[in-house]
Amino acid sequence: MTRAADDRSEAPVLDVRRMSKVYGEGETAVHALREVDLLVRRGEYVAVVGQSGSGKSTLLNILGCLDAPTSGRYLLDGLDVADLDERQQSILRNRQIGFIFQSFNLIPRTTTFANVELPMVYAGVSRRGRRERTRAALDLVGLADRADHRPNQLSGGQQQRVAVARALVTRPALLLADEPTGNLDSASTEDVLDLFDGLHATGRTIVLITHEERVAARADRTVVVTDGRLAEQAGARP
Amino acid sequence: MSSVEILRFAVRALVANRLRSLLTMLGIVIGIAAVILLTALGNGAAKFIQSQITGLGANSITVIARAASGTAGASAGASSRPLTAADAAALADPQGAPDVAYVAPVVQTSATVASGPNSETDTVIGSTPDYFPGANQVVASGRGYDQADLTAARPVAVLGRTVADDMFGVGSVPLGRTVLLNGSPFQVIGILQAKGQGGPGANPDTNVLAPLTAVQSTFTGFGNLNQIVVGARTTDSQNAAESEVYSIIDRRHGITNPNNRDYQLISSAQIAQVLDQTLSTFSLLLAGIAGISLLVGGIGITNIMLVSVTERTREIGIRKALGATPSAILAQFLVESVILSALAGAIGVAIGIGGTLIPLPGGFRAVVVPGAVIAAVVVSIAIGVFFGGYPARRAARLRPIEALRRE
């Protein structure tokens, strides 16, 4: 592992350099990302916007170590992801990244408590430590009284809050949210976005993908993806 | 990730799909139960037949006269000779036959047995007191004839159970009464224990046993013998005794080619050996059939685990996104299939052993083969590892991005 030698707090959480992603070969090749650069510092709240097919999901999958770039470098918390094998990438996802998906992706037929506890099971946290941290995370998202409910007994907004609790428990360097409010009504959207604001206020680094303006407006910074290219944009979209 | 957690995940997944888990287990349960039951049946049959054979007379060898084999005249030197009292005497010589414990010359004849209005034709066997252990005949009431009866040629008789029933009524104990054998009066001094029809030969319950001398003087005359029953000293020395018998009678009858003997030996060991071979072939066949059903059960496990992996592809993707390593996924699915098959094996063992307790017609019982039980348990766990391994590896190799995209 090649961790940068300089002070951790100074290292950017995300450091993407000239990264490309090409699907297919030859004439049928699709350039999903073209030599993209992106720097996200600790504590930043970045929104990535773009139309569907613009490459923003590809970007998020690569940032989340779920997919590999075709070329370019990607440093996560100072660590070059390309150096890691599948097992090490699993461990990296477990320790450094908290995922929040559009479709919640809770494990069905499994209680809220067990869902939130799951990443810590893979991290090897003791039973007692898991219990405490799961309770704390559920308290934070306001679902302490739903610990024994199963996903199908919760509303969409509640399920997404469980997913946020699950993303938080391993204290990751980065929260990656892929259209977290895409399946939610406006009240639940507000709940989840308020939660993100709160997390941001406590110094969490958040990268959020959305196509909704009002969601992107909450972030410090907005990055627009168009045809596989990134452009910085300050403030609201034109 | 600890093994306790892997176990918890696996149990949770199996319980979530209760019906499917139970149906998958059914194949293994039937296979294992069949292996245990069928081997137990084979084993029980072998034990039953063995007990019937030892009923013929433990450690005893019967010498019977027969015509020399081969075409007549082809072996001029081997003309058929009957068994004689001199042959019996030679066998009793401790110098030539050190492994022979006793020799009982036997004459037998068919005779009309009568008492009052009752009359039937039975086999009358004349021999020495050694015939009782030699033919495994046990006197149930009264006494057997002894050396004194033999020496004095006393007309005394020991009746088989059926003979006593027919002459004096079912269950009677007619000690001291008189039966007429071809018209000659014999005094009943004992009744044999009922043996039932078992093994080759006539039903021993319809025999009448009397001293050799009395039978010879009354019916057959002092000529040739029908059989000579030879007792070996111990079970272990039976083979040695057999070869001593062969060499003595071969010499006395002038036989050079063992294929042209004018007599033959029948021993319980010989019969047991033949039946044993037949039975072990039979048992192997049964075990083979049971093994095939196990194989089918194992393929059932593969099938269901593959379905499970496909159905839970998205769940696998989520787990991988949350940091499950390939080995953690592999372990979870492998443990699931091993739990399925081991549990099924345990239930199969219970059903198989329980099944052997069911009484069977024909008087024999299934006897569980401990080796088969151990093999069944080991095999069922191995099935879990082997047949669950492929689906588990497939699950572990799924790429998280593709697994997550699956709906």
C-alpha cells in the first residue's frame, strides 16, 4: 500500500487525475469518461450533476471502487486504488467508503439493526462494539425505535435513513451517495438532505450524485458532467 | 469476520427459505436413510442366515458317500465305495486326525412311526451320543441316549418335536411312552428342541434319534454307514480337521484325483462361506442403489444453491459494496450448503436407524452397520462441500458492479 507520506489531514480524500473509462473496443467503443480530473478535500460536500448517460454513474462506480478506470490515476485518501487486488479493494470499500444508493439496497428479510451492523461484521468489530455503534447511528438518523423492523415494514424515507446509518457506522473517509433522493417524496427528500447537512457540519466528506437542482444546491460545490467531461460550477445551475 | 458470524448469516438465509431448504434436504435425507437401512438389511440377513447355519452344528463336518464323479469306467481305480465303520474308526484315530474331537457314525432309514391310531413315515437316525452336539440337536426334555444305551443296543428313542406332536398331541411330553418303529417298540426317553426348517436338508423336527446299535439291529443291519459326522476341536481348527478327513478317507478309498472322490464333505463353514459371498454381493448392490440416490440428492443441492446465488445476486452485490471479501461470500454460501447437507445427513441417520427398529416378517432384524453410519455422515458433509462449492465460487467471483445492477 502506497500511502502518501505527508500529513493526512492535508491529503485530499479524492484525487482523480486524467481518468478515462471506455466500454467496448474499436469502432463500437463508448467513452463514458474522458480524461477527467477531480479533487475533493476533507470535509467538502460536492454534488455531481449531469443528465442520464453523461457518465456520472460511471464516475461514482469508479470512485466507489466498484469498477476500474481504463486509464488515469485514482487516489482514495492518498492510496492508489489500482495497486489493490479484489480482496484489498473489498477492505478499502469497507473502511473508507460509505455507500448510499438510489434504491436503498438494504438486505431483504433482515432487520434494520442487522443491516446497519453488516459493514462492521465484515470489518471484524466485536459484537459489543457493533451494538453500541449501531445504536448510535440509528439514533443519529432518528430510527432507534425501528431497530427490529424489516425493510418492507419501513417507508422509503426510513429505508434511506437506515442506509445512511449503515454508510456511517464504519466512520468512512467518504460518503458516496448515488441519487439518494431519487426514489423519495419531497418530505423524505428534505429529511435525508437535512441529515447530509448535519453530517457535513460535523466534518464528513460527501460526494453526491443527483440530477435535481434543489439537491445540488445544498452542496458546497457542484461539478457538472457532460459527455464524459467534468466542469466546475459555482452556485446554482444556469 | 469470525466463523460465528458466517454461521449466523448462513442459518439466517436458510431459515428465510424454510420450505426450499427442507425440500433440498429431502434428497440427502432419503439417500442417507436408504444407505443405512439397506446396509442394515443386508447385514441383518447375513446374521440371520449365519445363525441358521450354525444351527446345523457348530464346528461339525458331515461326510456323505456318493458315486464318483466323471463317466463310468473312465476312472477304473476309483470305483465307488461306501462309508464303513472302519472309516469312522480311522477318523477317530488321534494320530491321523489330531484336530478331530469326536466321530459319530450315522445310519439312517425311513420308517413308519406309530403310536395308537397315529402313524406316519419319518427318518430314523442311528448314531452315537456325539451326534447330538454334531448335529446341534438339543434335548429339551428327558435325556438323550448315552454310551450305555449304545453298548446295550437298547431300543430307546429321542423324538423330534413334530414327531412328538403328531404321535402324542401338540406340546406333549410323552416320556416313558412307547412308539413303534416299523413295528418294533422303542421307549421314548427324550424330546428334541424345535429347530424349524432352516438351511438345506430335511426338517430336523421330524427325525427320530436312536442308538446306532439299536437301529442297525432292528432295521439296517451292521453294514455300511450313511454319514459320518466329525466334530472339530474348535472353530479355528475346522479347516485343519477337514483336510485331515480328506487325507484319511482319500487314502482308505484309494483316491488320487480329488475330483473323483466317492464321498463329499459338508460343513457349516462351507455353506456359510458361499452364502456370505452371495450376501455381500447383494449388500454391495443395495449400497450402490442407495449411493445413486445420494448423488441425485447432491445434485439437488447444487441446483438449489445455484438458484439461491442467482436469486440473491443483488444481495451479494450489496454485501460486496459494503466490504465483504470474496472469501467471506464463498464461506457464507459454502457453509449454507454444508449446514443443509449435514443436517440432512443427521436426519437421514436418525430415520435410517429408526427404520431398522421396525420388525420384519421372516424372523430376521435389520442390524445397523456402524461403518455405514459413519460413512453416511462423512459423505453427506462431503456432498455439501463438493456440490455447494461450485455455486459458492460463482457467488464469490461475481463482480460487485454487475451484481448491483441486477434487479
